[in-house]
Amino acid sequence: MTNNNQLIPKLDSMDGKDYGAYQALKGEYEFSNFKLIIHQIPKDPYAPPHTGIYRIQVLRTGNQIINIKTDSKIKEIAFRDFLARRFYEASQKIAKGRRGTGFSGIITIDQPGQCILERSSVVVNASIIEVRCFLGLPASGRKVNSSIAKEMLLNELPEIVNKALYKDQTDKDDAIQQHINATEDAEYLRNHLEERGLIAFIANYAILPRKSGISDQSMDKKNVIPFRSPESLEVAIKLPHAGLIKGMGIPKGVTLIVGGGYHGKSTLLKVIESGIYNHIPHDGREQCISLPQTTKVRSYSGRSIMKTDISPFIKNLPFQKDTLAFSTENASGSTSQAASIIEAIEVGATVLLMDEDTCATNFMIRDNKMQQLVHKKDEPITTFIDKVEQLYLEKHISTILVLGGSGDYFDVADQVIQMVQYQPVNVTSKARDISKMALQKRNREDESYPFSNISRIPLPESVDPNNEYGKKGIYTSEVYRLNFGGNIIDLTDLEQLVELSQTKALGFALDYACQYMDKKNTLKDIITQVMDDIEQHGLDILGERISGNFAWFRGLELAFVLNRLRSVAMNQKSISKQL
């Protein structure tokens, strides 16, 4: 090990040399209050900074280090998340930014969003805290610029470390505790929904709207009407830290969210959709929680489908197209939505969320007039309205639907919530009365065709991470787009992904999953094994080298990514019907 002073002659000796000379900096350097491990250096100034890894280690001792007892997994995740945010904020304030060509001069860390997630950017054990940051070592053209490098490594980086990981007089003593408490309360809420027969909870006074369509940050409270539950749906829960809180509990079954345009229907659904994650203090959604296996479903024309049993929804296609093991390279709106539902059921979804704005109309409803014109014998689709009750009774899967134009769903709803000027009103009784008094009703078209216990087996030779040059090609620069080998996986319809680092981790997790593909293990078995490994060993297990830009994802998303890989091939182990 060398001390930081030995960096100076090293840097001076390589000034003006080809950028590759920086490789000589790899190693460990002891600073006054931290250790710097230069683990991986990009070979070009134009290479993305995350292709390099700089590890900063501090001992979890002394009064000045930011520390907290991590005696539970959820507390450890919250602690690591807090430190990642501190480091990111400090790097943005202290590092002077780009100085030179390409990414020269950058000091940063994987940027956290509004959700508290397990990330590989900060890891802890009993004795140390390790931060994995990214540096763009400076270049003029493709030549080493050692003067700026010295400024970055010897001045800016120590200042960032001090600001991020050590206490100072400007710190609010309770900031980290608030972060931990908010996380523990949210997790407590989620763990107690089932016993109360609930699938979601939205706290009174929550701030639901976001700043904009491209920002997940909370809207200014001055311009927002805080959420308030109708009395008939209000439940009280005592949390470990926040104490007794009240809010709207959504029971199991079929729930409709209705109302006029721009009254907050989709906003409420988005909050429920995001409720699978814990949120940072002051986000506005800290106590808005849904069950962990809650899944947003939509139609997405053009996606591929591989041997999925969509027969509960679609049968008797022209040309005897098999729907027991349906495959296509170019799904329609209805077949894509049917497949997404079945795929969600296959890997354990317990709640489905749908917004009519992103659903296939012909999959959702056939009204009375259309039934009179096009008889059922000429219509292969059994619409969702005729299957949603069966889905709950047979599979115990609840559904929350946003609707603005289809009152026929009143006939099958257990609860109807109307949004009126951004506030919920329980209109279940009124909706039932309207349903009873309707002069003309649609005919139920459900043939009680059961949902199958499908078991699909991914074939390992069809999941290849190598590109045309025989090298592993897994990368992404967009949340909803993943390059995997020779395939581009379109993830546009996976709306519950919230951070780019989740997508990056999913790409490597897909590669990691191949070891469990033995032509015997089902998709669900494979996903379970991968997630168990992550739980036991952390996100680092996914990559061949240490990474600082992985974030936690659900097994559901990993299954959905595999389903959207166009090269994937599957076998069906069995199709046994539940009677």
C-alpha cells in the first residue's frame, strides 16, 4: 500500500503521455481518513465513467464517521441509500465538472432517484463502509493532463469524502434517523397489509402528483391538494416511528378508480404502482404502500411472445392458430395484454394494475351493441370484464382498474372509488344501484374457461449475452431499453422500473440466470434461485467484476425481461387445468 503523496510523482511522470498511461495508477492509496482503491480505469477519455471503479473505504469507527447500527436488512439498505445520496450531492457541489475531452474532470456516483433501493454503489460490512464512485481522469485530446488529475484526486475527492461520510457542524443530527425511520415504517406498513385484507394503503395528507411527466420529484405543496381518504375506506395503523396514521385502505378484490378527465385517476394509480418501493423523506409518498407483487399491466403492440397459454382470453383464432402455446414476433394490442397477464400470473403476481389509457379496448370490453352485431362465435377474445372475477376467485389475484368510459365494469366491481377534484369518494353503493337499474345490459361471455397452471422452461442456448464478435455485450443508456448480446430488448411496457441501474442489473441478472437453465427448471424456479442468490450474496454476484451501478429489482421484472428477449425459446412442461 502507498500513501497519497506517492500519487504526485506518478501523475507528474505521465503528464502528456497517451491516456493509457493512467493504467499505472491502479492500486491502493492511504489518505488521512480513507483508503482509495483504484480498481478499474477506462482506457479512453470518451468511455463512460462507470466503466471505471474507484473504491473509497472508511472504517466504521470514531465519533465523526456517519454511522448507524445496521441490525436488520432493511435498516442496512436505508443506511447505504442515505450515504449514496450524500456522496452524490457532495460530488455535484465540490467537483468542478468536465475539464478536458470526453468525460474528463467528472467525479460522481450512481445517481439515486426518489426510491430507497439496495444499490451496489455503497456496501457495508461490520468494519468498513465502501463507496464506489466514478472518475473521469482528465485528458487534453487523448493525452494525460496530470495537473487537473492532481486537483481531482488530492483536493476534490478528499473534500467530497469528508462532506459525504463524516459529520460536520452543518449536519442535521436527525437526517439519517429520519431516512431510516421512513424506510422502516414503510416496510412495516407493507408487511401488515395482508393481515388487514388490503392490497394498498395511501396515507392521509400524502402528496401524490409529481413535478412533471419527466420528474419523479414531488410537486410543490403550495400547488397540491393533499390526499384525504373517504371515511368509509379509512383505516388506522400504528407505525413503529410515526405512530398512529390514517389513510385509505384498498381491500382485496376488484377495485375501480373512476372519474372525469384530469381529476387524478391515473395519478392515484401511479402512486399505487410506485408503492412497491420505499420512498425518501419529504417525497410525499412515504406512507403510500402496495403489496410487493403488485404488477402494472398494459398492451404493447409489436412485442414478442413465446409459448404462452393465452387461451383463457383468446381462443379459436383463424387458421387454427394455437393459443395454448401462443407464439408471435409481432403481438397485437389484445394478445400482448393477454400474454402480459398470463406471464405475471406465472411468476407470482398478486395484484394487477391497469389504466384504460394504455389497455387494448377490444381486450377490456365488448358492449351490448357490439355483442348484438358481432356474435361471440365470431369473436376469439373473451374480454377482461368477463374474466376479472374468475381471476380473483380462482387465482386470488386482485385488480385495480382506472376507468373513465366503461360503466359495465360496475357489474363486477367490489369497490368503486371516484376521484373528484383530486380527492377520492367511495361511490360503490351508487355504482351498484346504477348497475341494477340499467335497462340494457351486456351479456356475460365468460365460458368459465380456467387459467392454467403453466410451466414454461427457458432453453439456455436461446439466451446468449455475446454479440456478433463473440464478446459479452450487455449495456444500456435508457431505463426502458436493454442491449443483450445481439438483441435489443424493449422494456417500454415495464413501467415499474424507476432507475437506469435497475435495467443494468437486469441485463447482468439475465446472463447470471443462464447457469440455472438446464432444460428442467421452470422460469419461476430460475427466477427464485437468482433472487435467493442476490438476497444471500448481494448485487455484486451478478457481474464478473465489481460494479457500482447496480440497483435492486424484483424477480417479476427479471421474468418480464426474459419474456421480451426475442431470441428466447421455451418448452412447456405441462398445461394442467384447474377445475
